[in-house]
Amino acid sequence: MRAVYARYGVEYVGDETILKSVGEPYGWLLRWMVSNGFPQNAATLEQEITRREYDSIAREGRLYPDVEATLRSLKRAGHALAICTNGDAEYANRILGKFGLTAQFDAIKTHADSKQTKTEMVAELIARFRPSRTYMIGDRYHDFEAGRADGCTVVAATYGFADDWKTADIDLRLDRFSDLVKLLASDAL
């Protein structure tokens, strides 16, 4: 994002401010950037950000520790896994493809592609899979609100940079992704 700010001659707002916008729908981010001095042409701005982000994923993208092994373990244990994101399918697929994780997921729902709220996307996934127990694991208030509204056990991922969980109505904390297998096993008892 620093490069995008520099390219448009807009004073950089700082990493902390940018990281707080992660997880917001893309339209929200673009409107916010335009309100902070970027050109009105949101489509051009979107193309610039997307190109740089995809390049960054390809060059520098990495997962949190033990994500691959944990996802494979959950899948082997028979859990249905889905992604529900405010991003778009191409973004999700670029990350999953880079790490060979696409096959670990049974579904991907995206706000950018469906224009549904996160609550609507989660409800659709629950209706599709009809699980006996559902968990909404996330790090942003959208995740927690959707999980609560859809009757999920709400699990806050506390290991990233978002701190929405500190003031949210959550059921469980996930301090390391690798703890997910144990957390699901112990909560199911």
C-alpha cells in the first residue's frame, strides 16, 4: 500500500491504519481511500491495488505457522471446511493455489462475487452442508457478527493483526492456528 500511496502522491496513513482496513469489503476500502485524497476513479485505483497485491502474494505471500498441516489434519478428520471472505474468489484462489490448499476446502463464498453480507454467506453455507455443529473462525467483527447471527460457535483468531476480538461477543479464543484441532475436539465433548 505504501507504493500505491506514493504513486498517487497521497501521504501514507501508516501500517496500523492500513491493517485495520483488512477484512473490510473492497468497495468500503476504495471509498475510504477516495475520501482520503485518492483520485475519484475507483476502478483505476482498484486495478492498481489488485495488481500490486497479487504480485506481493506471488513473491512474498506466506501463511501463519502450521496452517497447511492443521487444514490437512482437519480435512482427514472429516470436517467440512469453507472460506467466507469479504475478498473475491480470485484473491482467495491465488493464496490457496500458491500453497496447494485449494482441495482442502469444500466451498468458498466471497462478498465481492456474491454481494451478500457475511451473515448471508454463512447462512447459505450452513444450509448447503447442514453440519451438526458450526464454527465461525475469524478475526474481524464481520466474522463474529455473522457467526453469532447464524448460531455458530464463534472462535476469535487472536494471532493476527486484527484485535476486534477484544471487544466482541466470542465463545472461544484461538491463539495459534495449530491449536484448532485440539480446540474443536475439546469443544465437541
